[in-house]
Amino acid sequence: MRLRQYQLDAVDAVYEHARTKTTNPVVVVPTAGGKTPILATLCADTARRWGGRAIVVSHVKELLQQACDKLHTIDPTLDVGVYSAGLGRRDTEHAVLVAGIQSVYQRAYELCGDRPFNVVIVDEAHLIPRDGDGMYRQFLSDLRTCNPTVRIVGLTATPFRLDSGLIYGPDCMLQEVCFEVGIRELIQQGYLCPPVSKAGTTKIDTSGVKIRGGEFIAADLETAANKDAIVTNACAEIAGYASDRKSVLIFASGVAHGRHVAKVIGETGHECGFICGETPADERRNLIGRFRGTQEGLLPGVEASRLKYLVNVNVLTTGFDAPETDCIAILRPTMSAGLYYQMVGRGFRLSDGKPNFLVLDFGDNVLRHGPVDLLSERAHKISAGRGDGSPAVKECPNCHAFCSPGYARCQDCMYEFVRPDEPKHDATASDASVLSPGPVAVREAELDVRDVSYSVHVKAGASQGAPRSMRVDYVVGMGQLVSEWICVEHDGFALDKAIAWWKKRSHDSMPADATMAVRIAEAGGLAVPLRITVQSKPGERWDRVVKHVLSPIPECFALPTEIEEPDTDDEIPF
């Protein structure tokens, strides 16, 4: 199995951290971004390259099975064992052990034996309690008794909690983040499916629901959500919005509420499955198999139709993998930023014929927590004691799109925000983004390129020897100039982007020197840009070139004899 570049970078970051620091790191990768291949590579390297032992712990049976599958994919000959009551195995002697925390938290000494573990990898590390003596803390403490130098690595998509902020810090089991990649970045690179959303006319009123332990009291919340009019109207909206969707996953506020929702959707002429913690295992496998379209879990010789609608209560969040899911309906208001993220995250996985996934939020979760890609920023504010970390989003009273608090006008309907205390209108169904407001206001234009020039660029005030870039200036329209900067002499992600840019224009490798890159470009060594797509966003000073239409790549070219001097700007939009 070949890892993606950011997954390789995550593995390298863990090793660099281990070489240079004594703290326990966290790797942050969004849901559906591929944490399991990172985990499997760390385990395989520990056993194969260094002759050590690694143990993976999680609380979710599905995650344990995924880890086993990926380990066998990476190295079919790797010595992997499983200790999990849910999976029916109790192995102890293997080089790599995958274990359910519920099964092993009191068995650290037994599992270590004469060969203590060198590395502990905690999947879904946000479940480690910040305070108190939970199962994770007891197990990790006992492992450290067996081997004082054992290294602990956490993997998570959500390194925070709403009540206490970040899960890492000086007094935590995990101390700092060694690698993080964001939702927006992986969407732009084509590794995650982008969300779109609608605000329904139906709203679950939580004003009278009390909060205990940082979350709505379950019984009170279900009473508020399970009113006949709310369920009937919400189900009608779900069926309407999802008419052209393939797989609709619904989150309910309680068992009675979930059964009510499934019944009402069934009355609209659509079969709807229901899963809760009490659902028998065989029935759960049957429903999930039909929802995924795999027929998994059915008895031999039995066939059943594909299930489009599936309601669940606190079950199909962490570890649930159904890439075909292209609609998420949230009928479950929550005070937990992590739960909100996990519900939305069920739609991020890519699938053939799935250009995006629809989020229907009936519980004001987006307004309560903010866009999913800004949750970490909010957690930082909470941990640092900077106010309450309120989400950077406000709702347009005209079209109910989500906008940045700094916008004077809604970027969807151009409604003017006259004053901050202006009362909101009644809710109406409309577009809204579950990501931060930026994408809502994006404007794109495809323009013909009339001329193009290249030059070496040095940032004003940069120190001697600082990396240089190749500036590309496109003349479009009536003399309008649009520029982009190719980071030829940089490193990391900027260099990767530059190399990818160059490979689309030349059969030869990109030079490591910006001066040489300009000489090649000016000599006709690159494909000629015919049209470019320019993207504009409020709050950003420079337009961005996001697409190119190019001539065929030239086969040969001649270098010029003169070198153009670098230009300087006060600011560069890197």
C-alpha cells in the first residue's frame, strides 16, 4: 500500500519528534483522511525496522478491525495479534498487538511479559480523559511501569473537548501536536468529499433543555425533539432534499425519537432502518450491509434491497465507514463539538459518483459550534482562557447562509447587516456552508491569457540567502494583470506544489534554482497558458489562479544568455 504524501509526512514527524523530544505527540488528521495507514506504518516500522513491540488501543471494535486489515495490507507477514472481547480473540505474544481498551486496561503486566511494549498508539485519542483515572490512564501508567521509556502517540481528528479545550498540554497524557493537516487542505487536494448544507424550516427548540456535564440532558432533549409536528415536518424536508441522494444517514436524539423518525419516513414511502445500542448484532450487520449496498451481514442465499435511509442513536459515529453516504441529517442538537464533528464527518469519504455530500442541520449545531474546520481554533481559545471561544460565524436573517462576523453584507444574497442586534426572521430552507464562511463567498472567472511573463522574485526585507520564487504574470482582459508565485527554492508543501505545477508544463524536472526556472520559462521551455480561472475571496487582497488551460508541452527549447534581475514587493500572498 502506498501512502499519500501527507501520511508520509505524518510518519516522519512522529519519528523526528521521538528523536528530538521526550514528550508524547498527537497526530491530527481529519475523519476519512486516513489515520489508519499512518498507524499501521508506525507499527510495522517498530516491529520490522527496530525489532520492538507496538500496541494499538481503541474503544471501538470497528477501528480495531480496520487497524488489523491495514497492518496485513502493509505487510502480510507481520506478526499481528488481537486482544479484544468484541472480536473474540485474546492474543498476547505478538510483535504488534491490536487491543480493545475495555479488555486490556487491567492487563498491562500480562501483555508485556518479558517483552514490554516500545510504542503505544492510541486511536481516537480525544477519548483519553483529561482528568481522573480512566481506563486509558490506568493502562498507560502500568505500561510505563513495565518500560519507563515507552513512547505514546495519539491519533485523532478532534484534538479538543468543548468543556476543557485541547486534549494535549503539559499536564495531559499527550503534550503537543507533532503533525496536523486540515479539512480544507484535504478537500482541495481531492482526498475528502466537500460538504454542502441546508438550513431546514424545522428547528428543534433547546431553550428549555437543561445542561449537565457539558451536554444537554438526554431525556429533556428527546422530549424537545420528539414532538409530532417537529418530526413530521423534519422528515418531509429530509425526504424532499434527499430525493436525488443515494444514502441518507440520520442522527436522532434518543431511542423513542429515532423509532418515531424511522416510522414517519416509512410512511412517506421510503423504507428506513433504525439502529441503537440495543439493536442485536445480526440485525445491525444486516442494516449496515444494506445501507452500504454490500449485502454484508445477510444470511447465505438471502438477498435484500438497498437501504437508502438509516436512523441511528449514538452508534454510527466514530469508526463507522460508509463512503456512499451523501446526506447527513442531524436531528440531534449537541453541546459537544466533538460529536458534532463526528456526525458531519461521516460524509467526508470519497465514493464514485459522489461530488459532494449534503448536511441538513435541524439542531442549530453549526451556529452553536461554528464551521467544522474552525473547531480546533475555538478549542485553542477555550484552553487559553480567551473568552468562551464563540464560533466565528453568524446567520444571515434573509437567506440563512453562514457568514463571517466581519462581513457587512451576506455573500450569498447580499443582504446588508444593518445592526448587530437586528432580530432574526423565521427560518427558511436555504444554502449554508458547514465549512467556514470563505467558500460561500468564492467568485471564479475563466479568462483568456493575452500574454505571460516570468521573473525571479525576492520578498522585500528577506535575509540574504532566503529562498526565491518564480513570479508568473498573466495579462488578461483589457490589460488586467494576475500573478502567481511558484516556490522553486522553498521546501515542504510549497515545494510540492511548485513541482506539481512544473510537471504539467515540462517533460524535464524542475530546476532547484529560481533563476534557471525563469530562463527556461522565458525561452519557451514550458507549455503556454491559454486560459486561467481566477478565484476571488472577501478578505483576501490577491486573487488566486486556481486552474489553467495549457498548450501541449514543448519537446525542446534553447536557454537565453541574459538573466533578468529579481523584482521585490512589500507583500506576497503565500
